[in-house]
Amino acid sequence: MIHLQWHDYGYFPYERELARREVRALLGVERYDVSDQGVHLSPLFDATLARRLTYFSKVFGASGAAPTTQALLEDAVRSGRPRQATRYSVHGLHEYKGKFNPQVAKAILNIFGVGTGSRVLDPFCGSGTTLVECAHLGAVGVGTDMNPLAVLLANAKLTCLATPVAVLREDFVRLSVRLKRLRNPSLPRPESDRDEYLRSWFDHGQLAWIEAVKRAIIATCPEHQNIFLAIASNLLRDYSDQDPNDLRIRRRSSPLPDTAFREAFESAAARFLDRVEAAQAVLGVVDPSSHALVADVRSTDAGAVGRPFDAAITSPPYATALPYIDTQRLSLVWLNLCAPSDIGTLDARLIGSREMKTKERKCLSEELRSNMLRLPDAQLRFCHELEAAVGATDGFRRKAVPTLIYRYMAHMRDGFASVKKLVRKGAPYALIVGHNHTVLSGVRRDINTPSHLAALAESVGWALDEALPLQTYQRYGLHAVNAVGAETLLILQNR
């Protein structure tokens, strides 16, 4: 008898369900016993495959106990606490709102039979959660995203996994020596809109150090500069005049940190390299083939991403999505990824954006009335219901909701059509989809995004295999402002 032991943290019901599906998919075992300690099954399976399982900590067999790869990765960052760790390996490089759980991504990859050499697409890759988990498994992950910061972060994480940590430590030693030589750097005269913008959001003394750190990184670590720039970028909000606890643009009332920016950066870099070293001790140096592209999946063709993919996995944006660009604008400007004057344009281009000008809303209202974008009947009817619910006292943003939803649904429909062309026949496509709601005329209106997206996918030829509810209440009783209250795992198939 073989025993698979649970991790020592609490599980959501859906995690137990994903664990059972992993056992069936990876080990080919249909009959087994489940207890509070784990899963008991016959020994007719490959123990190496068993160590790939996500939701188990150890595999007990005739030859003794062996930890799973997941347990080794998580134990390196948990500090002995009985909690599920989500910042293991390179996942903790940079904060990114809306990032989905890496364990779920890995479990889905296992359930889909993804392994060495498999090709996986993430059409809304964000900061690279799926791509990192693909790299851990020896698969090739390719991601697209319209947010250049997201793509920079995803590629920086993948570069970490594909570069021996000793090389990164050599870079860091040289960088630290250079930084320690700095004495009261001055802030050059502003030469661009970028410079003026940053001066308006940072104390000038703080900004002088922040810019000096950036120059030192570029001069010292040219091949791996994006890794160290990402670490520095992750500190920017804390050292700016932006309220670090507000997703929107708000001036802070709290004091700046006592620790100097240079010291905070060096400490953060040292901690992160320790995590990279721990991950490489478990995984080795991974294949460097995975990567992310700044691209709109709706207009991405096979020439940009290569041969057909074996699977697709994503956590797509939802209608009236989180204000990603507002949250990340300081990093986008500091890293020269977006000019200050282009922030609004970039935000409006993202699928699910809530940004819309009055003229555009009027045009979309006309398109909604005539269904110029040709939504299916049920989705069109829902948009009309929202339009009818708008009241005279609703402000501009609420008045825009019906047209925002209409635009979002059309964009997602087109995204489904594009992904269908990029994956092989029979390939599965998993989407972790958040439910959300709006308020019109003072009445809450729920938006069943998973149901609408499933219908839109079916309208362009996908088959819906399953819709699995995921409980996303906070595991440890913490409250996350603006978090999506419920999610559903949609599994589609390219038939």
C-alpha cells in the first residue's frame, strides 16, 4: 500500500477535488481511499510521477518516504509555518494584483498531462504564474499580455530559473560594491516628461537614490538587469508619495519607510536570490524556452508563437477589471515602459478596462442597440437589461457599465476565436474566471462572468467540458479589498 500525505495546512474543498483529479491523471489510478491523513492506493504507479503532485507533501512506499517537489519548494519559504506558500521559487519577485494561485496552475497542468516538451499558451499571462509552473515541469510556456510591465516581470522570473544562481550572485556582488560607493547622489535636471512625472510623485532626495540604483543596475548587470530592476520596482510605491495601500491614485498620509531605499533594495535582492537558490536546489537550472510577449491575443498568429499548443491555461480579466495600470503607473514610467501621457491609452487598451471616454461610450451605445459586434442573444439581452437598469442618479462610470460589458464580451469572444487557432485539435483550455457585480439605480446586479464566457467560447466553436466552482474566501480570515468573491474553473476543449 502506498500513502500520499496531505500538506499540513487547511484545504479548500476544490483543492481536495483537484488533488483527486491529479492522482487519476498522473498516476492512472481510479480506486483509492481518502482519509484526513492523505490518500491510500495500490503501488502500481511511477513514484517519480507521484512526486509531481501539487497537493501532497510526501509519498510513502516500501522504500520509505520521499517529499514531493511541491513540498520542497514551499518548505524553502514557509519558515515552519503551517500555511500554503504562494511566493515560492520566483513567484514572489514583484507584487501583481490579480495574480492567481500557482498551486492551481500546477494542478491543472498535471491534470492536462503537461510534461517535458509540452507547449502551453497563457493568453493573459500577467506576471507569469502559468509560465513559471510550466518551466518547473519542463514544459514550454508562452504567454501574451498587453501590459509591458507584466511581460517584463514574467520574463525576468523565467530568466532567473534559467540562469545559475551563482551567476546572479556574482552580478549582485558587483552591484552592491557599486552601490556602497555612492555618496549623496544628486538628481539631474529634468529632461523629459518622465523626469517631471517622477518628481511629482517622489521626494526629490528619495528619487535621487532610486534613479542612482537604476543607473547602477543597468551599468553593472546588463544581461540580467530586468531581474534587479523588477526587485527595485517592487519597492517604488512604498517610497513614493502614492498611498501604498490604495489601488487608485491617492496621495499618502503615512510616513515614508525609515530604511533607506538602497538598503531596502539590497535586502530584497538578497532574500529573492536565496529563494532562487532554494528553487534551483530542487529543480536545477530550467530550460530557457518559455517566454512572454507584449501582444494582444486577439491579433496573435502562429507566426508569433510557433507550432500549435497542447493546452492553454489562463486567469482572464473580468469586466470592469482591477485598475492594473493605475496601480503600476510608477513602475511603468520609471522603467521607461510607458510615457506619462500614454498611461490612459494603455489602460483603455486592456481587455476589461473600465476606462472609457464620453464619445466612445456614445458610439458603443449605438453599437449595442444594433448589436454591431454580433454578440449571442443571451449576452446581448444581458447588456440590454443592464442598460435598462441605469438610473438618472447613476454617475458617468455606472452609466458606462452596459457598454463596458458589451465591449468586454466582444473582446473575449474574439480572444476565444484566436486561441482556438493557436492550439491543436482536442487541446484543453482552462480559465480561472472571477464572478463580479455592479450597482445600478442602487440595486446590486450580479455578473455571472463564467457563464457568459462559456457561452461566448461555445459561440466560436469551443466545447464546454466542465464548470467547477472554486471557493475563494480568504484562507486565514484576512480581508482583501477589491478581491473577486468567487471563481469558477472553466474547462473547454477544441473540438
